[in-house]
Amino acid sequence: MIRGTTIGVITNADGKFSLSLSEETAILDLSFMGMEASEVRVTANRNNYDVIMTPELVGIDDVVVTALGISRQRKTLGYAVQDVGSEEMSEVKPVNIVNAISGKVAGVQITNATGAVGGASRIVIRGEGSFTNSQPLWVVDGTPFINFESDKDAWSGADYGNGALDIDPSNIESISVLKGANAAALYGARGANGVIVVTTKRGSKSKGLGVEVSSAMTVDVMPYLPYYQNKYGGGSRGSEYYWNKYNEDN
């Protein structure tokens, strides 16, 4: 195709073509399926040109981190794997890394225990798999840890977060979600609910000095304050509140 015009030709089976120029010089844009697009400058006083196109390496960088930190090409895997890159996570800075996966991986359900800052976030892959705990195993740079929430009883009302809250989303290079028993076979019974493999950033060679700065701010506003909490405490398991509330109503 002559650049800037709609004039173009198709080669024959041997890759030969013939094209007439209306100007002294022109640029030909060459394209072929499976080959990298290229260009060549031609002149009217030359009749023959030999052009060699290079194969296009499709999907060569489509590599995911699997069990035990082994990097493999996605097409060689026999199970479902989805990954989330650092650019996707940096679009909106989450407080909890679990929330960074929300809406980016199919088959993953994420719920927040509370609306408070620093609260725990629960993640389930492909539905509940146990009556006690269905959260997947987390592996950060080859080190597994459990993303359980801190123990709390019915009267404490406190949410102390979970293990994933300690991971800084700014330090994450990629997150690979291994789904199903085949994906997590190397992790045994601990990976029965799936495995989330986290790879952190490492130093890279580059010219000059590179500096990255990131910041985030979260603002929470209390919609209202219960008046009784400004006057006296809740008493023993709320009994004082109920007693005063009953006297005020009667």
C-alpha cells in the first residue's frame, strides 16, 4: 500500500508484486499475516526491490506465574489462570490488596467485612467450598500465608483486618489467580480453594535515576452519631442502653 493513498496490491504465491508510482518517491507499507508490519522507501528510477519481513512473535510475553513461582506461557497450561498487572492495580489505590482484584478476575467474589478503613476483605474463588473457610491460599514470592481475619466475638464489634492488609499494593508486580484443583495441586490441601500468587517488584536495570511517587487518600464521614453514645456508655452488653431507652419511652 502506498502511504497516504488508497493504491495497493497483493503479492502472488511467490511474494512478487508490481506497482506503478505517480511520484518520484513514495513509501510502501507492507503487511502480512504472521509478519511484523514494515515500510520501505521506493523511487521511480529503480525497478526491483527485495524486502524481507520478520515473523511477528505473538503472545511471547503472555507468561504467568504458576505454582512454586514457576513462569510458564499461558497456552501451555491445562487449567485456568488469570493475572492482574501492576498498572491495573495502580489505577485506583486500594487500602487492601484484595480489593485491587475486585472486578478484574472472573469467578472471584470479594466482600468487605465492614465499611471501616483497614477492615478485612474476604475473597472466594468459584463459590463456597467449605462450611468453615473457603478463602484461597496466598503465596507472596514463594512464601504462603493464610488470609484469615482476626478472631472477634459477637460483643467486641471490632474489625482488625486480615493478612492481606499487610501487603502494599504499590510493591506488587503481578497477581496470578490459580483456579481449580489442578492449578493448586503442588500446594496440597491448603490450595483446595485456589491459590493467589503475588509477585513483588524487583530492581531493574535502566539508564539514569528513576523515581516513582504514589499517594492515596481516603476520607470517611460519619453520617450520624447515636445520641446515647455521647452521654453514657453502652453498659454491660447493651443493658444500660436498653434500660434508659425504656425509661425515656415510658
